Amino acid sequence: MIETGLQDQVVVVTGGSAGIGRATALRFQQEGCRVSVWDRTPPPEGFTGDYQVVDVSDADSVAAATQAVVSRWGTIRVLVNNAGILRDAQLVKVRDGVVVSSMSDEVFDAVLDVNLRGVFVCTRAVAPVMIGGGGGVILNASSVVGLYGNFGQTNYVASKAGVIGMTKTWARELGKYGIRVNAVTPGFIATEMVKAMPEKVLQTMRDHTPLGRMGDPADIANAYVWLASDAASFVHGAVIPVDGGIVVGT
């Protein structure tokens, strides 16, 4: 058994009320961590840690949540920037030579605000706490589509590619303070939202994954726990695919 060294560590998970975030919050809780979930929907069933209603794109909201965690537990050791949303649309949709729709400014901005600005705002707030505490771990949720693009997801792909860029930049900037920064790129993960899709769509996802199945939220949560643990103490600035080989298969 690998010793994670995470017992009693303070962990913040954004978007921790559902899907991958919920699995991640509960997984760190299993490791004996003191976990704070930041979200805009109620906390997950079975979660016994700290919960705060937070808009990750709002600096004041994030600053207040950061201070609340520090006031309660004295520090923050791990930040999992998991919060994200989807608002899919084609850049332009053409029928019979005529543009019939396009991605609006509002739809583009909404996704960038949460998925990219939110990661920036949360990390900017928490990094000084980690520096003052002698180090920490920042884990950012990107996506395989941030590596190879995806139809109808200009905004989402831009946000997830941006997360990769910020991860590499912060690895350069924060490593000297003992802060490790890494990103995870999930593939097709069987969250509640995904499982509600038509079976034909789900089978297409499986067919495009070399392992022949979709991932479970626990697969991503386990990757986060490993990256936060002492076992990954020399992993820094990495982008870790947890995708069943889908990037290889594209």
C-alpha cells in the first residue's frame, strides 16, 4: 500500500457537489483529509467536511471562501480546480449557404468565466496561503479536448487549452515555493450528466476509447489523490491523461 501522506491535510475542491468533483471530495475525505467543497449547489451526500457557496469566477467570493478555510483550519495544502460548465454551440452553423446560428458572446464568455477565469481566480487567492505555509499542490482540471479540439466546443476547448497553459506557467513560477502544479485531462467519464445521454451516443464514446469503456469519476479522483500525495513529489508541470487511451486512439 502506498503511503499518501495526506492524513489531516487541508484540501479545497471546487465544483465538488457532483460528478468528478463529488468523487474527488469524497476520495480525499477517505484519505483523512480536511476537505472544503466550493460550489453553487448543495454538498454531496455523505460529505462531512466544510461546504461553502462560492462563485469561482468572482474574486470577492473566492477571497471570502479562502479566508474562511484558513480561519477554520489554518492553511490550505491542496487546491483542486475542478469547477466547470458546458455551453456547446458551433462557431457558425450554415444551412443552404446561409448562417442560421453562431456561438454568442454570452455563451463563449460564460464558459471562459468559470472554466478559465475561475481557475485563475482560485489559484491566485490560494497560492499565497500555500507560500506562507511552505508549499502545496495545485491540480487543474483540463480535458482531452484541450489537446485535440472538439466539434461544437470552441469555448470549452479554449478554456481547457488555457488551463494547460496556465498549469505550465504556474509550474515555472511557483515551484520555488514548494508548490507543485499539475493538470489532468479526463476523457469520456460516466458522470450522471453523461449517463443520461442516449445509448447510441454512449456507445460511440466507448468505441472511441481504446480500453473500450468510459471512465468512472473515481478514476479521476484517484489520479488527483496520487498527484497530491508524497508518491508524486517529483511530478510538476505535467499534463496527465486519464482517458482510457482516447488521445492515442484519435
